[in-house]
Amino acid sequence: MKNNILLSLLFLPLFNFAQDSHGSCSSVKRFKNSMAKSNTFTVAQIAQTERYDVHYYFLNLNMTNTTTTLSGSAEIHAKARVNLDTALVEFFNTFVISSIEVDGTPVTYARQNSALKIPVNKLQGENFVIHVNYSGTPPTAATNPLGGGGMTNASSPSWGNQVTWSLSESFAAYEWFPAKQSLKDKADSCAVWITVPTNCKAGSNGVLQQVVDLGNGTHRFEWKHKHPIDYYLISVAVAKYVEYNVTANPAGSGPVLIQNFIYDNPATLPNFQNDIDETVDFLELYADLFGPYPFADEKYGHCMAPISGGMEHQTMTTQGFFNPTLTCHELAHQWFGDHATCSSWADIWVNEGFASYAEYIMLENLYPGDQLQDMLDRHDNIMQQQGGSVWVLDSLNDGSIFSSRLVYDKGAAIVHTLRFLIGDDQVFYDALKQYQIQFADSVASGVELIAVVENESGKDFSNFTEEWYFGEGYPTYSVRWNTVGNDLLLEINQTTSKPTVTPLFTNDLELLFDRSTSADTTIRFQITGTQNQFIISNAADYINITKIDPNNWICNKSNGIVKDINFTAGIEDNPNKARISVFPNPSNGPVTIEMGTAGDYSLLLMDSKGSVITSNEFKNSTTLDLKTQAQGTYILQVVSKATGEKFNKLIKR
């Protein structure tokens, strides 16, 4: 339901997007930036900005809830990375700059379009402070050809409240304050002071240190955030708000304040109060699964604004309404996106894919059963088109960065597949916790996140990365099978929707079997080619195969399951093909493996989740001892060194 509004919204005038309807993180970001907005700086200019590091932003602004027009000052505290004559800063070109000071001294600066070239004259390692006094009106889509939207003013259609709010992701911070728009350069901290009329409140990041009555019909909200923060996560929201607070008690920290600025309309808080209260449950759940809430010494909170979803501003999400999946998605971003941030917009998956999958995790734990339809809906959306990669090739285009089909839905779906391939939820969540530790207050790429998973699980996810992260499309599976004596012969075939890019998906696959003498059985098979054949020995009670991927771990289509009485798994079709014999099977002790053709072979014995238990090399025959293994079904894979042929058998203990 979160994405259903997007299609209708795209046909409305710009400010009509600010409806209090059920949307998502992706819908608000995509609509705001629907004009294929991109960074204004050239590659050469971006390189110039990397000649200094930002440590601190201090914004001191005068604002109202009736217009985006603002005035005040911004400070950038920074350090020269090299001997630095000038610092290049990005700032929208229609703002009136009354003065710029460096370390308290007025300077003459150069201005061309959005580039401010400010003389600093610092040696490598020296600190400096740029202070910009300015005023003006942030751009709209009409005034910025790249698609404005860093600051917006609109009224809530549902509640009538008028709000001014910021939304800087991905390249729009410069539309309301001078900034260095580099993901890899997080400021160590920030302070945002907002002077507003006394009938309004102003929300921002971190802790509200004080509200100062200025005695002229205005008061100043002084916010301070003491954690590293990326430029696009700094925020303001101004409206006639009431404050409603609750407290969470997550693992790994003391109590956490959840501070909410809600429209002062008398009906708004009663309408959303129960949903807001659920934030406590979500925060405590995620602290258990992802690690301690990163900003527990400050707060988490929400500022309402008339948007069709939410934006994960650090410690203070801007949100249009409250429902479980939207609220938990934006909260999950505090771990995935804020605490640990994508290192480039090409790798937005480490933000949005995991926050989207956090919705599934929340449903799984707090609304058990509802998560099943959530993943089915995502798979259906993904397969509306045949191609497209989770990795964003055009990382300067917001339409690509915020693709609901690829970044959000396929991004969540491949996290689900990764969890399946790990095969152990404890290891999966340990990897997510380790990621938070390793990339705390920093940035990471998708490849770096997967490397953490590999280190924690001991498994190689190179194929997963190539096929599901960088690759395109999805597999379609078909199954044919037959019984010969007490053996069940099985063939799994695969085609892909984008074979020119990704001709094969090598993830494991589960099949559901009906059995006559016991409960239905799900067995996991290793997929190594477009056609994969298996023999299940002593399977007289296996009477049917009823479903491909019964637990919906893989985004895939099914081309049917067929019992073919003429199917012999290639054994009789090719008498020269080496055969494999495994006996006794089942066994509580030694098992002999004999090959029908002499040669050199290697084998892997894996558990039902695909984890390797043992491996060795042999000639013609060898023996495995299962006496130390737990009861269950094991996968035996034997490979001919001469031909590369693979033989797969299931062994029961």
C-alpha cells in the first residue's frame, strides 16, 4: 500500500504531493525529485571540495511556518587536508549574501552559479571557520532547473496545518544552507538554532538545549547534535506543533526519549497516538537485532510535515503520518543510513534495502504472518519488468537512486535471500551488528557490507554479489521428476529474465515434497547450472513435489512442476556417463561412495542449509562416517576432475 499512491501523485501539481496519505520513504523522495535532479558541481569541483574536511555545521536561521523565505547565518568549521588557498562551497545562487567571514575576518569571495570560492589560506592540518550571512527564498522546481525541494512550505490537506520543512536528500542541502555535499565527509557534530514566531515550534537534530524567549513575538529553539552526521540528514521543521513524548528502554543503553512534534490540530494526536506509541516497540526490537540504538544519549523523534511518507533525518524523522511500516522503516534508517551511511549514491542499497527489509523484520516479529504478503508484494513489483540492478549506475539521478522497484523492493528482497543463504539467523543478525560496529559514524559500500557478512558467516558471497547486487533480473524455475524403484529422480531447470546480463542465478533453492508416511518435507538444493539433476535414495514415501521455493526466499517465477515417467535423470539416456552409488543410505555410521567410472573426484558434504561439513578428494571410491552428525538430510556433491561433471545425492542420517 505504501507505493500505491505514487502513480497517481505523479500527475498532480507539485505541492499536491504533500498529502497525508499512505506513502513510503521512496514515494516522497522520488516525487520531490521527479525532475531527474543531479548534483550541480562538476567532477573537478567535487574534487576541490575534498581538499578540506568538515567538522561542524552551525545554522542560526529565522523562519516561519508560512513561507520558505529565511535569513540568518551558517558556519562551516573545517580542516585543510592540503595547503589550501581557497575552499569551494556549494550554495544556491539566488540567496543574497551580505558577508562572508573566515576566522572572524571579512573576506572577498568569488561566486559563480552555485559555487562559492572562499579564500582561507591555510596550511595542511590547520583549522578554519567560514561564516556566511545570508537571506532569501530557497528554490522550487520552477526556479531550479534541476528540480528544487530542499525547503518546502505547504498545508496539510487532512489537518489544515501549514508547515515549512527541509528535505535535502540527495543533493538539496545547498538549496537552504552553504554546504559540502560529500557523503564521505561527515561532520563530527552540528547545531541548528531556529528563531520562529511564538505560536510555532521548530524541530531539528539532537537535543533541544533550550528555548529562548526573544521578547519580540519570537523564540529560538536551540538544537545540538553531538554525533557525526552527513549533510543531507541535517533538518528543520517549523509549524504550530504540540509536543508528545514517550520513552523506550532498548537493550544496550539507558532509556531513550522519543520526542514528537505533532500538529496542534486537536484531532491529530488522538488519531495517531497509538501508532506513535508503537515506536517504542520498534526501537526496542531493532536494538535487540541490529545493536544498541546509535543515538541513545540524545533522542529519537518525529516532526510532522505534509509529505506522503517520511525522511530519516538523524534523530528526528520528518513524517507525514504514522503507520507501522512507515514508522519502522524510518526508524531503521537510524542504523542503516544514518549511523552507517552509503559511501556513494550508487550504493544506496545499504540505506534503503536494509530499512525496507526492516519492515519485513518488524512484521515477522510483531505482526507474525503479515510479513509473508509483504515479500510477495515486493516480488510482484520487482517482476513487473525484466531487468534493472539494485546497484545504481546513474548515481547522480534521483529517479534512479530512489527506484521503489529496484532500490527499495529488490533491495529488501535480496537481503531476504542473503539471510536464506547464510542459513542461520543468529549469524545473520550478528553480521548486521558487526556492520554497525565496523562502520559506526562512517560510510560503506554494498561490497563492504557483504564482506562483513562473509567474515561473520565464513561463506563466499561472490556469486550473490555478481548475480543479485550488480546483476539484473530474476530466475524462472521448472521441475521435472520421476520415481525409479525407491529412488526419486529430480531435475531443476532455470531460465533468467535478463540472460545477456545475468545468465544464471546460483543461489540454493528449496522444494516442498509431499510424503505418505510423515509430514511434508522441505529440501534445499544447490543450483550450479541451468539444469541440475539429483537422486534422492530410499524415497518411496515421497509422493509428490508441490511447490518451488515454498518459503519465498527467492524472487522468482515458476514454470511448473511435472512428473515425467520417462525421465531417468540422464542415467539410461547416456550409458557412458559415470554413475554414483551411495550405500547404505540412510546410515548412522559409515557411508560408501562408489563411482561407475574410474577417475579423480572431489566431494563436498553439506547440511540442508548448504554449509560445508567436510570435503576431500578420492579415486573411484571413498567412505564418509556420519556417526558424529545430527539426524537429518545431507547433501553430497561429487565433481569429476576430468570432466567437471557434478553428481548430487541426498544422504539421510
